[in-house]
Amino acid sequence: MVTISILSGLSFFLMYIKFPIIPIASYMTIDFSDIPILIGALTLSKRDGAIIALLKSLLYFVFTGPSIINLIGVGSAFISSLVILFSLVLIIEKFSGLKRTLLGILVTILNLTVIMSLLNYFIITPLYIDVIGFKFAYSIQDLVLYAVVPFNIIKGLIVTLTLLIIYKRIVKTNKR
């Protein structure tokens, strides 16, 4: 429980360190809050990783102010975290070595891109439009194609490669 609490707090803190990468959708930002979630899932269990993701999202929602707009954003981030978590961990559990690593990265990026693109096209972006009257300079289809797809590919790469670098060090430290 202590490890879950620490990783949840670290993940919550890392949500505040973020940066945009797609100019036409500067509200979509990359942060490193998925790293503690993945570390928890790989060192404890998938269930514990999901609990860490949930606690991070709840803390962020409460501390940034409960609102419908915030709920949509935090909900999207939570789903994204779960997609990354289950995609990567399921591959890592089934395969070993370099094959596992490359397959895990590819499956994670593909799943993240497809699932978040579909959710943005059918649910998330229409919710923003309906709830707050958000106006986009582009059609939803163009927004998904030129912002959501590249964003999730880049996010998947950054998160998985960062995890690989950090996780190797954690494993080496734990073996000592």
C-alpha cells in the first residue's frame, strides 16, 4: 500500500510537468505521469498499476478543480494511461528479450493511437463541443488525423522509451 501511495503521488506530481507538441492542439500535452504507473504495474501487478492510475486521476481532478471540462480531460488521460499500461505489460509478460521490447513499444503505440483516435472522434471532441461550445478551426476528422494521431504516436514513443531507460536502472538497483 505504501508503494502504491508513493507511486500515485509521484504520478500526480508528474502530471504538472507537461508540454505541448502539436501546435494545432496545444491543449494536448505530454507528461511523464504514466512512468510511475508502469513501474507499479511491472514491479507489483497490473491491478496495482490501474489503482495508481486511478488515484493519480482522482487527485488531479480534485486539486485542479472539479468541473465537466476537467472531468473530460482527466477521464481521457486515465483511459490513455490504462491503454498504455495494459498494452505494454501484457506484451512484456508474454515475450522476452529484444523481441518483447520492440513488440511492446509497437503494440502500445498502435493501441494508444487507434483507441484514443476513435475516442476523440466519437466521444471526447464531441463532448468538448457540446458541453462548452468549444470551436475548432478544423473538422473533427482533420483534428484527429493531424493532431490526435501524431500526438499519440509521439506520446507512446516518449513514454515507452523513457520507461525502458528508467526501468533498466530500477532492475539493476534492485538486484544489488
